[in-house]
Amino acid sequence: MRWITFGRLEIVSFTHSCVYLSLLICAFALGSPQPETFILGMAHGLIWIGMSLICIAAARARIIPYWLAVTVAVLGGLGPFAGSIGFVIEDRRRRQRTLSRLPLKTVDGSQ
């Protein structure tokens, strides 16, 4: 479980969104050329299944919150952009919590 990190899941989520966007472009704008559409569709499905299982395990290990795992697992099959947006939101929340824990410094440098 040590190899599952928030950052790695975020990267895979954005990669999944890129694959899905490529699938949409290929299927609708380019007229569904084969085997490209099939390969992108298969990649989207397999990445979604893998991300769903790993995100559920990551939520149980408290690496990501449950709401994010549910977003990836439920909405990821229809639009992985929701998962990528969820990772951006959680990343901002984590940064805000980190910043709020930092001690404030005064003008003269004392705390």
C-alpha cells in the first residue's frame, strides 16, 4: 500500500481524463476511426476499473477521503473529469490546512 499516494492517484486521474478526452474527440469529431476508437475505449474502461478499485482501497487506508473515492468510482465511468476536479479540490484543501497550521510571523520576525 506504500506505493499508493495522493500524488500518484492524481496523476493517473489526469491521465485518465486525457485518454477519455482523446476518446471523445476520436469518436465524435474524427468519425470513429478503428482501431483507435476501440483502443482508447478499452484504455478508458480498464483505467476506470483500476482507479475505482485502487481509490476504494486508498480511502480505506485514509490516503484519500471517501467522497473522492466515490466520485472516481461512480462518476469516473461516465466522465473522469469529475475525479480530476475532485483531486484538485482535495489538493487545495490539503494545502489550506497546511498553511493554516504554520505559525504567523510578525513584522520584526518574532512569532
